[in-house]
Amino acid sequence: MNILAELRRRFSAALAESTDDPEQFAQMVRPAQDPRFGDFQANCAMPLAKLIGTNPRDLAQQIVDKLDVLDLCDPPEVAGPGFINLRLRDDWLEAEVNAIAFDSGLGVQPVETPRKYVVDFSSPNVAKPMHVGHLRSTVIGDALCRILRALGHDVTSDNHIGDWGTQFGMIIYGYKHFLDRSSYETDPVGELARLYRFVNTLCDYPAAKEKLPQLEQRLAELKQQLPQAREQAKSDKKLKKNVKRIESEIRDLAGTDDRAGEIAETQKKIAAVESDLALRQAMQEHPGIARSVRDETARLHAGDDDNTRLWEEFLPQCISALQQVYQRLGITFDMTLGESHYQAQLGPAVDDLAAQGLAVESDGAMCVFIEGNDAPFIVRKSDGAFTYATTDLATIHYRVRELGAQAILYVVDARQSEHFDLLFAAARKWGYAETELKHVSFGTVMGEDGRPFKTRAGDVVGLESLLDEAVVEARKIVDANDDAKPDGPELDDETRSKVAEVVGIGGIKYADLHHNRDSDYIFSWEKMLATRGDTATYMQYAYARVCGILRRGGIDPTELRASGERIRLDEPAERSLGLQLCRFAEALDAVATEYRPNQLTQYLFETANLLSTFYEQCPVLKADDEATRNSRLRLVDLTGRIIQHGLSLLGIDTCEQM
Ligand code: ARG
């Protein structure tokens, strides 16, 4: 049972006579920050009293009088200016924790009205460097699928790979002109990635060459304007804004100590070609390469035989390379319907939008205009090409009509938020207003240098090497920990390797999951694998410690669970831990409300902390009497199960011994 939700329902009923919107005020029931004030606290009396013009303490008392909670709670108390403090009844809490201990779902009941979800995640552009952003999408998306399923929803995971974009024009062109056949034979995907980078570098060069002098001139102008603008701002404060604007534009162009500016980026693109003999030569021989690459893409899209054949040759190789990464991460998809899957549906989609008067022509392009947005949503460019937007619209149509989706989640980098705002607005006009469309956006993974984190090689292979590195780092920790055991090491080499894999991969995943997904975060091995603190490692050790206690006590967990021994929550540390275990369902619901896996990581972290306090205060194997020992063993076992199950819902494995 989700206790918090139950209390809110009770409050909602009690508030019905005082307000038209009891729900809103019932939401103000929260877990208490300080256990001295009980287990939960309701702060709704103050704002509601203000609204209806009455005394908050009196109102709080009226709410309490109407509140029907005595089956769950001790009599509620009104405190201070009108807080309502709730403490769960000890007998009720004990009964609840025992019910959970006997429940295979650990107290999580399936939702009453399951929904059909399609979760679009990972979705890398194949044959193109896959970056840690795709890893973050993969990890968050997978966790959401697992959690929504655990809540009883019907979830389809869909890897919407970019398998039809301009990168194919690049590798087709590269294949035709720059292929290293022997590399291609030994490592096709590596060679395709090389071709992509090679051609991409060439395509960027002419534009960079043209842009550089303009940028330099602009910088010179700004630098000249600055002293005068500063002078003017001294006498007229309003002109300070002007100074700020100039300074910020200068920073964008010239960069700062920890961020390269546009000029340096552009110079880098030029230098990449000019400093490399092969690229320099290729540039001379292929001056119009950008245009030719576009033509190759267009030919592929038009069904040209050669290009189709090459695409059909490249794609399975790219997919199997991705597959290796997914396998390592323990992630599977229900479907991998890439952009190419929707090709035949793009024309009809645009026609339908046009027929309904939603898409109109503008400068030769077909656009959907969204109120309050200057930029139109372009569904067909003036050269006839369809766009990322068109594919996404056709995909919504497919997911709703063919898959019966009621909710579609897009686990994609925050930098695409404008695209999704426009997409969702266009889809609503097109008749999909009933479908929940949600951009589950996330921030950038930064390196310790403050710039977007890049894997060493910057490609799929690079991502794999990142996973390898994680496991190598994890191995050091596993070794150190095992070597330091008071009775000497317990693990053989093979076990240590297995544990290192679980710790390394778990650490990477947890780092992506435990941050508020909206924020950027800095990638740090040290923080990621710390054995204390908010890390997977800490919780994996907490789980292994539980298993260790049972092992040392010679206890078979299955027998223990079947024994019918009851958990008692006599000591404060037992009670706090027991209450926490009863809140597992609440944590999962909290993830589902806004699609935030960090609600679960936070819950697990708190659980592991309460377990550790419990160990400090309550001996388990050495408990005073048999009944206490058995009760504590069951409590510890239940905690271990919840940590293990919670981590598994995040896609993180555990080991019984580490
Ligand atoms: N392939 C895109 C990228 O790598 C992400 C696709 C996300 N999904 C979608 N339906 N637009 O940036």
C-alpha cells in the first residue's frame, strides 16, 4: 500500500466541505522531516485558512475532527500555527511490515487502471558516434520501463534509431571514395565510423573557412564598442544591459578559461583538415563534397539501387555493434523501429496535415504553425525532403493507431526540448490530444574539465571502452575491499571479476539515475564508485552485508521467510527501518508521477542508511533472545529484498558476496 496516497485520500475526504479543490490541499500531506513530529505531517490548514479567512489552528482542528484515520494512526495532533502531525499506530505498522514480508510484490499493488505506454529511448543515430547522452537515455529509459511495468502498466520499449538520416549520405559517399577495404573487412563498424568522421570533417571545412573571417571581424567590432559602452553606462545605469550584451557576445565568440568560443571551434574545424595530409588532399579533390553528400542521401531516399544496397549492407552491422553495448548493459527492447520504418508514411502524413489545413505552404516548404511560436514546424522542406519532425509525427500516428499507446515517453537530451514542444503541439492539433506525450528530458553529462563529456574514441567502440574502464576501476575497489576483510580475503579471482562487472556497470547506471534528470552532472569515477554515499556500490555492499549476516547465522532465506516468524518493531531504529520498508510502493509511485528514477535511488539510499543505523543500535545474530533474533533476521532479510528489488528496477545487479 502507498501509505502517503492513502492518507491523502483520507484528507481529501475530510477537506471536501471546506474547499472545492480538496485534492490540491490533500497533496500537502508529506512525510515528516523530523521524527519528533510524527511520521507524516499535513500543512494544508494554513494556506486554506488564509483562503477562506479563518483561524488556521481552528481549521486544523476541524479537519482533524472530520478526519477518518484512526485505523492507521494515533489520534492526530494539531501543533504550532496549524500543522497536523500524524503518527502511524505501532500495531498497524507492524501488521503492514509483516504483510509486506509475506508479499511477493513487496507491498506494491498493480495500478487499478493500467495504461499502455510506449517508451522511446536510447535511439542513437547509427553509424555515427554514439555519445554518453545516448547512454543516459538508455539507462533512464530502461529504468522507467521496468518501474512502470512493476506498477502494472503495459509498456513497450522502442529504440527509435536514426537509421535514415544524412549520416548515411556521408558513409555512402565515404565508402565510394575513401574506403579502406581491409579495415572494413576486419572491423566494419569501426571503418564506417571512421568514414563518417572523415567525411563529416571535410563537409564542415568550407563553411568554417567562410565563417571564420566574419566571426573575427564581429569580435573586433565588439571589442571596439565595449569601452564606449562602458563609459556610457557610467552615466546612465540603463545602458548597463548593453554592456552585458556585448560582453556576453564576446565570451561566446572568444570563449572563456573553461569554455572554447565559436572562433576557436571554427578554427579547430579548419585545422582538422589543414593539419592532416590525407584530409588536405581529399579536400582538394572533393571541393563540393557537402553537396555531393546531400545528393547521396537524396538518392537513398529516392530508392536508388546502389545506395539502397549499401544501406542494407551497413545497417545490420551497425545494429549488431549497438547490440553488444545493450547486452553488456543488460538492456533489451521490445522493438527497434528506426526512422526508416516510417518512410512510406511520411508523404501521406503531410498530405493529411495539408488536407486538414494544418500544414500550409511557406517559401516552398510545408509548415505547421504553432500559436505563440515564431519558428514553424517544417514537415517538408522546399526541396521535397521530409524532416526529423515529419518522422516523429508519423511515429506518433503509428504508436497510437497500431500499438494503442495512451502515453508516449521520449527519453531524450534536454537540448531537443524545442523540437518536442512543437511536435506535441502539432500532434495535438492533428488529433492526438488524448495521448499523453512527454519529453522525459535530461541534462548533459560533463567531464571534469567542465565540458560535455566525451569518451576517448568518441564512438560506439568508445562507449564500450568506457564500460571497460568502469569495470577496471571497480575491480580496484573490489580488491581493496576484499583484501581488507578482518579474516582475510573471501573471493577468488573469478568471483572478483564478476563482482567488478556488477559494480562497474551498476556504478555507471546509478550515476545517470540518481541525479535529478534535468540537471547536468559531472562524470567522476571517484564519486561514482565510492563505497560510502549515494552510489550503487554503497547499496550493493548493503545488500551483500545482509546476505553475509544470513550466511554467518547459517540461515536459509527461504526457510526464514516461510517460518512465520513475525517482525517486531520495538526499538526506534527498528521502527524507522520498518516504516521505510512500508514506503517502497510510495517511492515507485513517485517515480511514475513525473518519470523521475531519482525518486527511487533516493529511497534506496535512505533505506541503506536506516539499515546501517539499525545495525549500530540493534544486534541481530547476537540479539538477547531467540524471538528478537528471529524478528531482526526477518527485518534485515526484508530490507535486503527491497534493496535488491529496487536496484533491479533500476537495471542494477547485486551480488550476494563481495
Ligand atoms: N536519434 C536522435 C538523436 O540521436 C534521438 C531520437 C529521439 N527520439 C525521437 N522520437 N525523436 O538525437
